[in-house]
Amino acid sequence: MLAAIGEESASLGEGTREVLRAAAIAGDPFHPGLAAVVVAVPESDLLPHVDELLRRGLVRVGEGPRQLQFRHPIVWRGVYEGAPVG
């Protein structure tokens, strides 16, 4: 299962993949603003990548305001464990 998640994330563009990893580091659920801090970009630069993640179904709208979450905890785990250290 984790290998399939790795393949799915590998099909993303580099910027979107970086945002996906930043979201995983920010937690599940996560706020886009925190993910932007992780990758050190303005939140407005992050949003097109978040839109792509939503279109692909990797993340979905969360329960709180401006909150997003991974489609499943296993997806979060696969992305988090695959993120580079440091």
C-alpha cells in the first residue's frame, strides 16, 4: 500500500510533491498556512499546488475552517515516511 502511495505522489510535479510532503509534516489535518511555513513560501504560492492535490483526491476539505486532511491516514503516513529527513 505504501509503495502505491509513493508511485501516486511520484506522478505529481516537483512543486506539488513538495507541498504534499510539507502538508504531511504539518500534520493531518493541516492548515495550508502551516504547510507554507514548512516549505518557506507565501501561502498564496502554495494554493495552486493545494488545488492540484484536491483535484487528484490526495487531500480533501477538513472539518474546521481552512483545514485540509489527507484522504486516509495511510496516505498521510506514506507521504510522511517518504519525506526527506531535515
